[in-house]
Amino acid sequence: ARGARVVALERGGCGRSSNRLARFSDGTRACVRYGINPEQIQGEALSYYLARLLGLQRHVPPLALARVEARGAQWAQVQEELRAAHWTEGSVVSLTRWLPNLTDVVVPAPWRSEDGQLRPLRAAGGELANRSQAELVDLVQWTDLILFDYLTANFDRLVSNLFSLQWDPRVMQRATSNLHRGPGGALVFLDNEAGLVHGYRVAGMWDKYNEPLLQSVCVFRERTARRVLELHRGQDAAARLLRLYQRHEPRFPELAALADPHAQLLQRRLDFLAKHILHCKAKYGRRPGT
């Protein structure tokens, strides 16, 4: 994607009206996200690399950064489209793999109570007692999503649905924004630009939804829980995220890394999540003879 020539830029299919669907010379496509401000592209990129650090990369489309340069070889064939998009020359944009045949998803029934609120979901007890293996596999995808959105302070998915309950009691029965399912059954977490940067600046406003959402689940994918506990023990999450980002993204220097207060907040959120996972394990974990 970084070296491919763009031969078409089309409106629609990639979220906000300022974004475009790009077609490359080899026929492949990517969503080009143009941020209202650079921190949205920074948040999108950092969220992607945090997903990789957590082992959740199958849920977040691959991402690369590019610079809008009207006279550059990559954009030479779409001069008219660039002018129509009103993108600022020199802006950094994100390229994410276009994923076809995605479908909408709603919150699984075991979480939804009659009043639309989410009810606690535990490993032991009534909610999961008669669930099939396929249903349980799907549920842990949702808990992967919940812990990912908690860590990034992303308010533009389930949290926005919870906020909307005050005037729309049926919102949990409708499709969840920025969340889809791929043909193979995996959940796809789209549009993560609110994560880590903007989300951290307004975390105080949204954590009254984010924290109860996290605490509504006590079932986690073992691999994901191990990654979280490892980052908790190491107390070096931001440093590891930075190293991964620098190693794989050549345009890393063009967008700022996490500011120190945000790096500290990431670690505190990981510590809170680790404490919750250990609490669940102590309360509901398998005991000898069970």
C-alpha cells in the first residue's frame, strides 16, 4: 500500500465524508482516512499497533500511513479527485485494507436485559450454562472488543450505544456502530481514530460507561488475558507499543507518539484491567475437582 499507485478515489464505503475508497493499480483497494486533525490518524495508527501488541490483529484491518503529495508518484493519476476531496497538501492519512462482504452485528442476547442495559456475564452460572462452543467462541470476541475499547478509551462503539439508551431503549437491539463481522465469522473493529489520543483527552466523560461495560464481563480469551497480565507485570506497555510502531511504520516520525500523561494512562488502564481479570479468575476460575 505504501508504494502502490492510486488510480481512483471514490466517495462512500469508508465512514466520514472526508474519507475515500482508493483503488490501486493492481486492483486492490484500501480505505483512505483523512483526519479532521492529525490526532485522529495518530489514534487510528496507535490503536492498530496496540491491537497487534495484544494479539488482536485479526480484528483490526492492516494499516499503513501515507502522505498526500499531489505531485508524488503515488497520487499522480488522481489529481482531480484530490482537489475535490479538499485534502491539505502534505497531510498524513491512513490506509486500511478494504474488507468486502462485511455484515452488521448486534450485542449478543446473553448480555441484553429487558430494559436494554447490559447485565453481568460470568463464566459460571446461568448466562453461559447452556451455550454451545460456537456461541462461547463468539462471546469471547466481544470481550476482546470490550477490553480493547476500554484500553483505548474508544467511545465510538458500544459505549456510544450505552449513552444513547437514555432516549433510545432499543439501541442495543440494532447494529453496533463501527463493528462488523467478516465472512469467516470474526468481528472487525473499524474506525479506531477515537482511541488512545482523543479518547484519553475525554476519558473522564466516557469512563462512567466504559468501566461498567468492562465489569459486565468475567469471561476472557486465555491468550488475550495472558498478554494483558504480561503488560501489567512489565509496566512498560507504552514503551513496547512505541517500539512496535517505530519498527513497522516508516512514517512514524511524522505523527507524535503518546504523550507522557497518555502513556501513563495506558499503563493504569492495563493495571485496572489486569486486576479485574485476576478478580474474575479468583471468583469463577476452575478449581481442583471441578
